[in-house]
Amino acid sequence: GAVVSQHPSWVICKSGTSVKIECRSLDFQATTMFWYRQFPKQSLMLMATSNEGSKATYEQGVEKDKFLINHASLTLSTLTVTSAHPEDSSFYICSAQRWQGRNQPQHFGDGTRLSIL
Amino acid sequence: DAKTTQPNSMESNEEEPVHLPCNHSTISGTDYIHWYRQLPSQGPEYVIHGLTSNVNNRMASLAIAEDRKSSTLILHRATLRDAAVYYCILRDYSGNTPLVFGKGTRLSVIA
């Protein structure tokens, strides 16, 4: 069964709205989670690394003031898209690793499809 | 992470074996070879990974060339549910770094 849960699965909202996406590791603690974005017909692009208890690390070109990441507990990371606009419409996916180190698999959520009108 | 090269798309008949190739000529000695797949409208799913020896699990087999510059993911009997984009990814042995996705191979399975 799923080990990483993402919520909501999809959201449609008006331009200017802020949207929060949750990513939970269901039966393990994850000190690190990753956030990806995927546009139609394209591959996943890493947005940021979410670290429990500290600031997220953002990839080049990703606006940290627009995509707020909070990793307040060992099982929950949230991504908030602030003042969303149509160009932010995308498929957002999180991932976490059950065990630290030595090439353990990443577990992915089922993604959140965000549509901004 | 070192770069991988995969065909854009492949097609297979249902219940036939499928061999998905991946070239990684710049692989370093400490890079593991990972395979993930993404079904439509879902997040990626782990398939298999290996370092030097061939690997088998319930989903697939991974054949790694002796020089490690290429590998092949083998689905022994393709089903319609195997239609997905398959990603071959190199990952440092420490395994704590994020996965960097290329374009992958879109596998179509024909009934």
C-alpha cells in the first residue's frame, strides 16, 4: 500500500489564491522530503528539498517566496503556492525515503493536480 | 548525477517480454542504477536498482553490462498495466540525494 500520502489529489482555484499541499509519510519518519513539479508531456523537475526542522533548499529558478515549504514534523511536509497564477498550474509530487542512506528507494505520493483559473 | 540516455518510446505486445535499454557511459564507480516508472496521472513508482550484478525482483529484472556503461530493464511478460514512462536514473551510493529525472521511455503495450 501507499507509504507516502499526498493531499489534495486535485484542486481548482481562482488566480491570486494560495494553495497548500500536504505530503505525509504514513508509517515512517522522513527527515528529508522532496518536492517535484511536472508540466504536461514533460518529466519531473525537482523544486526543493524539504528538511525537518530547518529551511528548505530550493533549486535554481524556483522562487522560495512563492513556493513556501514547511517540514514541521518528521511525517509531514507542506508546500504552499502563494498567490497562484495560471502559469503555476501543474502536477506537484512529493517523495520521501523510508531509510536513510545506502540507496533505499524513494516513495512518491500520487501527486496533486493544481489548476489555476 | 551522471546523465542517462533512453529511447523516447517503445512498443510491446501484451504477454511478450520487453527490454528497455539505458545508456550511461559516464557512470562513476559509486553510482547505483535505479529504475522508476510513472503510470498516467500518478507519482513515480520504484521498480528496481543495482550496482554491478544483475538483479531480479517481483516486478522486473535488471541486466547491467560488465563495463556498467549500459543497462537493460526487463519486463518478463508485459501487461496493459505496464504501460508507463520508465526512467533510468543514476544515483550516488550515499542514496540521500534527490532523484533527477530525464525524459524516460514511454512504453505502450498492445493487446
